[in-house]
Amino acid sequence: MSLARSAVIALGLYASLASAQAQTPDITSIMARVAANADRAEAERVRYTYVQHADVASRRGHKVLCREVTDSRVTPTAQGSGQQLLTLDGRVWLKNRYVPYTRPLSGKLQPGESREVELKNDENTDVDLVEHLRDNLTNTKAKDGFQAGLFPLTSKAQTSYDYRLLKRESMNGRNTLLVHFSPRDKNELGWEGDAWIDTESFQPVLVRTRLAHGIPFWVKTMLGTNVPGLGFATTYAPQPDGVWFPVTFGTEFKIHVLFFFHRQITMSVTNRDFQKTHTEANILDTTEP
């Protein structure tokens, strides 16, 4: 290859790189647009109801000790969201066999209610883990149907985080900007992770989070508690009217408590059957001629 041709190719590559850099906004403007869109999408989600399908399990080794598959109707409100349990298909390992059940087995009983399955204290541990995890992570004040605070993209959440643009990347069939985020206070036990931001809508396509610093050493030492691998992932997609919603949510982690209690927890959630609850009306001019 001649020297002149090599120089032309190098100049072409440099020009392409410079053009790509010029087309990529800086991280401040990226996150400002993401925050505005996240705030707007959060407000618009109150106009929808949807069905949330959850599959939560507790395992010891390869054995499933408790598993619940549920469908719930989620109704967002201005303050958060409410859930109505539609179906529950559960099974718990008791006395060397699986016992099925169709109603929650933990929590406070209402007057006149009775347990579908009677559990002893030591047998109730895995049921409590499964049902409390599902309730704490999905039945919350978040309009998304997922625990608020895991994905710091709104304008309020961004004040406590630092963001860094990593690269452009294709994700779920969309052109995205990969952004890394971490707590601004390095001593805070918060979340860090990565967000893939759509280059056209500036909405998140995929967000993954994990504990920024893990469980403090003194907690693991004094209480014998550790939660290795704790992290969450959610994917987003637009509805026909352009409102973006989280459509899947998942986590898998281990729990070690008091040096002898070991569990692996898995959870997958899917939002579907979105329906608008508010209709728009136009006021016509009724003035008589």
C-alpha cells in the first residue's frame, strides 16, 4: 500500500471518528434529557393498568424449597401503585414432598381467614422469603410496579449520582448510549450499574444495577449475613402511544445468614396487557349561530 493511500485512509478514519464524536452529546445533556423523559413517563404511567406476572423461587442447592407464580392487576396512582392478586400457583417442600397452595401463606390473617397450609416456624422461612421479596420489590409506591430507587434516572434521583458515558452500542435492536452510574457519596451503601439509553427517544432500553460497595464487612462479621451477587435488571419498551414502560424485571442472588442458612433466590417479572384508563375528550364550540 502506497504512503499516499495510507494517509487517505487514516484521514478518512479520523474524519469518521470526529463526526461520530460530534454527533454524540455530552453526558450532562444526555442525562438531562433522560431525566425529563423519565419524569414525563412516570407521570403518564398513571393512565395505564396492566397485569404483572411474577415467578419467585427459593432454592437450597438444586432443590426448590418454595416457588410462587402469580398474576396481579397493577393500577398506578399519583402516589404509587396498587396491586390486586388475581392468581397464585405455589408449592412448598414439606415432609419430603411438594405441597401445592393457591393463597399467600405468610402475612397477617384477616378475620375469618385460615391458612391453606399449616406451617411450623422452621418450615415457614422459605415461604416468607418468597412472599416478602415479591411484595417488597413489586407492591411498592413506584408507578413502575418495581421497587423505587433501583434505577436512578429521574431528575430527583440523579442529584445523588455521577454518570459516565462509555460507548455507543446496539441493544435489543436499538441504537443506544451505554452510561455507567454510581453514588456520588462513595461511603453510601447505594446502587451502581449501567443504563443503555436509546439515541432517538433518550429513554432507557435496559438498566442493570448492583450494590455499589456490597454488604459492609462488619455486618458480615458480626451478624454472619452476606448477600453475594445482589443485583437487578429491567428492560423497557414503548407503548403504541409512545409511553415507555418497564416490561421485564429480574434478579438472582444468594443469601448467607448466621453461617448455616444458605439460599439462592430467583425472581422474574413481566408486565403485559397494558390498558389505558383515561380517555381524552375535545370540547366543541356549542355557541349558537
